Amino acid sequence: MSINVNISDCLNRLTEINQKVIQGTRLYAETSGAKLEAYAKANAPWQDVTGLSRQTISHSVESAGANQRIILHGGTTSHFIFLELAHEKKWAIINPTMIKMAPGIVAGWHKCLF
């Protein structure tokens, strides 16, 4: 007596599941990056002169399979580095945003998994 088992359908479905995990992970990272960006723009501690430093804060997401890296970019103005690093970091917004928001992002992802 012999048993024939065709696992090709099972393998195809596992591949589909893997693709959905990668897409979902990317979508969660993009959404979280947008939240980081919005928080940084809304809570920047400096007074705007032209508003350009605040407006040019942005984010990006780098993917490597199911791993995602959310990057919060500082403004493109030449003095943005001084806002972040000078005056004992009194005007910094990028690092404080990451410190405040990162635990919530990780906790939210953990809830998605379990």
C-alpha cells in the first residue's frame, strides 16, 4: 500500500502567505513613518521664520524582505543640523520623536503578530 501526497498546492499557499506578510509589513512601516513625520512636524520646538525646516521633514522606508527600516529625515535647510545638535539639542525634534514614538510602533506591530 502506498500513499501519494502532492504538496505543490501547500507550497504555493505558503509562498502567497509570505508575500502577504512582506506587503503587510511594508504597509505598516509606511503608515508608521507617516505618523512619525506628522508628529515631528507638529511638535518641532522652534519658531518658524519661513516654515521650510518644518515642511521638509520627511520619512522613507527601506525594505529587505520582511524587515523594514523606517528613516525620519531632517529638513533640507542648511541650518537644520544646528537645530538638531546645537544649543544642547534644545531645538531637536528627530531623536525625541523616535524616542517617544518607537515603543508604540513596536507595540503595535507586536499586536499585529499575536
